[in-house]
Amino acid sequence: MKKPLSPEAQRALDEAKARREAQIEHEKALEAEREKEKGGPRHREPTRFGDWERKGITYDF
């Protein structure tokens, strides 16, 4: 038998799931905007964490 989760643990899991879903929706919106852009990055936004990222190397200006 599995031990039931505490209410705090269940709340934390629910909050994490909501954050993941919000991040996915945000990235989809960015992708839709990026398709209109000419000459922009082909993949994820390079400044998605507040730092400029290029080929796995992060630059913080």
C-alpha cells in the first residue's frame, strides 16, 4: 500500500503542475510571436532565463 500524501505535499504538487502548465502556455505564445519575426532565433528564446544563451553558453551582460 502507498502511504497517502500530506495536504501540504499534495498542494506543492498541484502548484508545481500549475507552474509547468503556465510555462508551457507562455512558451507557446512566444513561439507564435516568433514565427512572425524575420531573422530571429529558430528555437527557444535565448533570453528565457534573463541571460543571453547561445549554443549552451550563457552570457550575462
